Amino acid sequence: MKGVSIEERAINLAQYIIDSKDTVRGAAKKFGISKSTVHKDVSERLKKINPRLAQEVRIILDENKAERHLRGGMATKLKYSHQKKNRD
């Protein structure tokens, strides 16, 4: 995202998260920046740039946070099912 202003980056990140329902980690990977930068852009900077968009992103991020333990559990289950398959 070279050549893009911080404001543009924050808006692009927000639109991506809203459209894809992706996580902060997923957005960071997609845009090639750190999770901290994504979080700061969509949680702090975006409030000043576009409060309505910031509110929309907050809804998605809150949903992702609420589902985080479920995704972690599924990842663990998948990990151990693969290990069991390899032993058999």
C-alpha cells in the first residue's frame, strides 16, 4: 500500500473488513501490514476520518471477537484430528 495516505489506508481497511467480514489478522495479512496498524487505523484514526464507517467496522470486529473462542476451538480440533489420522 505504498503511496497511499494513512486516511486512505484506514478507509480501505474498513471497507475490506466490512465487505469480507475478515478479522484484523486477516486484513493485516491481505494488506501486508501489522495487526497493530490495522487495529489503530480502524479503531482510532477512522473515528476522526469517518465516524459512521468506524461504527460499521466496530460491529464486525465485535462479532469477530465474540466468535474468537469458537475459531480457536475448531483449529485445535482440526489439529488433533490430523495428528490422530497420521498415527492410524
